[in-house]
Amino acid sequence: MTLLRSLVSLLYGDDPKLRRALQYWGATCTLYVACSLLLLLQAGQGMTDPVAAGRLIAAAGGGALVFYVLIRFSGRLKLAPDQLAVTQALFSLACSMVAYAISGPLRAALLSMTVVVIVFCMFAAKPSQTLLLTAAALAGMGATMYWMQAGDPLRYPPATEALTFGYLAGALLSTAVLSGEMSKLRARLKRQRRELSEALDTIRVLATVDELTSLVNRRRMHEVLADEERRQPSGRGTCIALLDLDFFKQVNDRHGHAAGDAVLRSFSSTARACLRANDVLARWGGEEFLLLLPDAAPEDARAVLERMAQRVHGMQVAGLRDRRISFSAGLAARGAGEPYADAIHRADKALYQAKEAGRDRIVLA
């Protein structure tokens, strides 16, 4: 199984876009094989020169292998998908012209392959490139028909060739127009998909991040605590702290809510800069914050809070330069197997004690 997977990776690569391009190549090869079998059948029935049929089949097979190499290593060769699609389409159109010239009474049936080539291009080529390919197909096939009727008017009557060319022109031009509309639709769907993805990312952020402080919100913090509880069910070595900004209501009452918002933003950025790599700080509600300190003994958690308190004391908030910002905190070490809700409840009690004791302090539950 591993060997098969390695072989598939070697042949098709690991890039989804490359694999998609090779899938289109595979579909083209399937069409080549089907047409080659029909040519061989025609040659067996005496409708087509077997030597000419054999040469065309060999050329088509060699071209298919060359295009496989070009597509497979397009990244290294710096070949754009639309460039490869146009080049492969021109090669297929050339094969269709030769097949028309050698197919005798069944030549009109080969014109459907010309239309199929243009249809294939709508998935990779630009609308302008599809129009150019349509023009090239009409010019090439028209030249082939003119050459055939001029060289052998009995087998290729001029009137028949002219009418056949008219039908081909109508089919190709209609296909080119439809291809252009399809390209516009695909571009519109791609743009809508991108906009939807961006909207989902925004919704995801709004659902998990507090807009004012850019900290995780209460809802997201519950998810973090649940994940942490599954990761470490024993609960050893984890601390929880509840923080509350001191006299925050006075800031709002005296200086306005804009000043209060500035304090919250400044506190959040200052506090976050003091955290360790795995610590998580969330806005729990209003001016209250919850801090999760995984793999931390109570003395380590207290050191983090003390460092945070020192930084907060030195905060400079516009419009509040004469006011010293501080917070009170209740710290609890989670017991063995203790639910986080119980640890938070104990931290809340310790926070209440810190406020009762005069605020601007840390109390261990």
C-alpha cells in the first residue's frame, strides 16, 4: 500500500492543482485512445490510409507523453496552466486537421473532435485564449478543407467542403461564446467562495475574540478549559486566576466610557505581554478577566501575576495620567480531578477577599 501511494505521488505529485491538471491530461489521453482505435478500424475497413493513420497515432502518443512531462514538472519549468492548456489544444487541433485530411468519407465526423478540444479549454484557458483557439481552429480547418478540395475535387467537392466549414464555424463560435460565459460564471463563483470564506473567518473571530480587548472571550475560554480538562484530567500543576480592575466604575463615571475602554485595551495588551507561552487570558465580563496558567505551581503563577501588576502600575493611559491603574486577583490551584468550575469558584472567593482587604493585591485560595 505504501509502495502504491509512493508511485501515485511520483506520477501525480502532491499538489492538488497539479493533480487536477493531470486529470484533464488523462481525459485527453482517453480521447486520443478512442480516436486512435477508430482510426485503426477505419484503416482496417479501407477507408483510411493505414500508413498515415499509424503515423498520426504515433505522433499523438508522443505528444501526449511530452505534455505529461511538461505538466508534471510545470512548477520547475515555470509554465502557467493556461499556457499548457493552449499549447495542448493547438497540438490537438493539428491532429484533428490531419485526421480530417486522411479520413475520407468519415471526415465530417472528425469535426466533432475540434469542438471537443475547444470545450476542454474552457476549464483552464482564459476567454480571450479560447477565442484565439477558435480562430486558429477555423483558419486551420478552413485551410485544410480548401487544400483538400483544390487537390482532389472529386473526393472533396468544393460545395460540400464549404457547407461543412459553415456548420463547423457555427458550432465553434457558439462553443466559444458559451465558454466565455462559463468562464465568467466560474470567476463569479470563485469570488463568491472567497468572500464566503472571508466572512466565515470573520464570524469565527467574532465568536471567539473579544472585540474591544482582542482577548479570547468567555465562550472561547470555556472551550479552552474543556480542552485543558481533557488534556490533563488529573488537574495537577494548573492554576486559575480571576482579575478585576480596581475602581473601574469610577473611571467610567468621571472620565467617560471612552476612557474606560482605553483602560481595558491598555490593560489587555500590558497583561498579555507578561504571560508565558501557554498562558491564556480571557475577558470574563466587564472589567473582570480570567487567567489560565497550565503547568504552573502556585508560586510560579503568583510570580506571573506580580509581574503583571507591576507593569499595570506603570501603564500610561491617555486622559488618565494622574490615575494609577491596578487590579485585584484571586488565585487558585486546581485540585486533583477538580472541575474547572470549582477552581474558578474558589478563585472568585479569593478575589472577593482581595477586594475586602483593600484591593491591589493577590490572594491565594
